[in-house]
Amino acid sequence: MPMPELPEVETIVNGLQGPLIGRTFTGVRIGWENIIARPTVSEFQRRIRGRRILSIRRRGKYLIFDLSGGDSLIIHLKMTGQLLVKPADAPADKYGHTVFDLDDGTQLRFLDVRKFGRVYLVADENEVVGALGPEPLADDFTLSQFSALVRKRKGALKPLLLNQRFMAGIGNIYADEALFVAGLHPRHKADTLTDEEIERLYRAIRQVLRQALADEGTTFDGAYRKADGREGRHQENLKVFRRKGQPCPRCGHPIERIVVGGRGTYLCTRCQK
DNA sequence: CTAAAATCCTGGTGGC
DNA sequence: TGCCACCAGGATTTTA
């Protein structure tokens, strides 16, 4: 059950803007205190009340709610977190650990089976997202910029793509998919890449993320859902992820699963070097 | 400096 | 059928 990555988080943000921008928080019920990363639970409850949502953005895999008064509400969904907007009188959701009440009679509900997700309320968003690497889909994220970043690294490509300080927003699904499209092995070392391979990787990352965004994300086992509760479509277009034993879409060789950097990793050993 | 391992969680899986 | 040990998995922290 992979977590929401850049395309999923962006799709969720897009779905939340309509129902939530302009709303004011009137209170919050916290059923699992560890969900609140900062500040303390009591201060969080006191500080969120009366704040109006001015805008909602994505940075990496984080959702950032810009609030009146200057604070930012920042949410990371981690593995299994979901955000849904429902009327306050709708039946309670299973695993709905945190429920924000809004001034129009609706609620923002944070569901999380595994309780890995985290919520922050901070005056300066950089306390939470300040160390993230560049956004791979930003217009000003160029090949030469990517190349310069890669040239500083020497480890295996898969852990590098998962490192949010290197680049923000890529997780296990899109790391595997991008490496397949680039024809690069997940254990290929960054310091042995040719200029041509770096360009292939740069283009593959952007292409894979754009396609997934167009498909409104990947849903596995119902874990990720859009803000309206519906599922994404990209699981139908995955080339290697979770496809162990199935034929490689490029050469027909069976997809294999290996472990790289402690992560399950899918690849075609014939196409990826 | 890098890299690996432990940590947090619980539904699902596989073994017997 | 029932029980149970084990696994996935992002980001952070700890250890080597």
C-alpha cells in the first residue's frame, strides 16, 4: 500500500481547494495524539480555532494550508492517510482519528489506518519543508540544474530518488517507474552516469510524474483516494511497479522484485542497466 | 561524510 | 479453521 506521492498529493490538494478555501476552523477533535507533530495537542487545538483557510498548496508530499493570522497547517499523509470533506452529520469514518470542524457545517476528516501521518501547525513553514529538494515538475527545474545535483552524488539511484532532500515528491512507485522509463538499474551509481543517462533520467522523472498527475494518481488497495473519495487511474498505466512476474512492456522479460535500500523494488533486468 | 538499521503502526499474508 | 509471526513502507533518528 504505497503512500501518496507528488501526483496523489497534488490531486488531493486540487480537490480540497473548492470545498475548503475561505472556510474557518471552529474546532478539532484529536483521537490519536501522536498525529499532532507540533505544537502540543492543547496548543494546536487552541491555535487552530478561528483560523480561515486562505490557500492550499503542495510542497513535495506535504499539503500546506495557509491560514489567516500567518500560521501554516501542514499535513503529511505518509502511508495510509486520507483527507475527506463531509457534512458534520455524516456517519463517523473508521480510522478517522482527527476531525476538523468548519464554519459551514462540514468537516475535514483525516483518516489514517496506520497512524503514520503527521500534522503540524507552525508560524514558519520552513520548519517543516525547508530542507526539501527542488520540485521536479517546476518550470524552472532544468536539465542543467538536475545534472548539477546528480553530479554531487555517488550512491545508488533508487535511494537517491527517494531522498526528499535531493528532490521532493518522489516515492517508491514513481522511483521504480522513472528508472524503468530511463532504462537505468535501481542500483546504478549516480557517479557513473553519462550525460546522456542523466538526461534520460531527468526526462523520465518528469514524464512519469506528469502522466500520473493526468491520471489523478495511483490507488492500490483503496489506500489513496481523491478528496471526493474516488480512486486514481494510474495503477492501470504502471509499467513495473507491483508487476512481479508479468512481462516487461518493452521486451517481454518477466518483471522482478528485489530489495534496494530496504525498499521493495520492481524492474526489468534486461532493459535496465 | 555515507550507509545501514531501528523506529513508528496495523491490516494483510503465508505457514502450519 | 485458527493462530501467529512477519512484512510493507516514508521519514526521522540512531548506530556503525
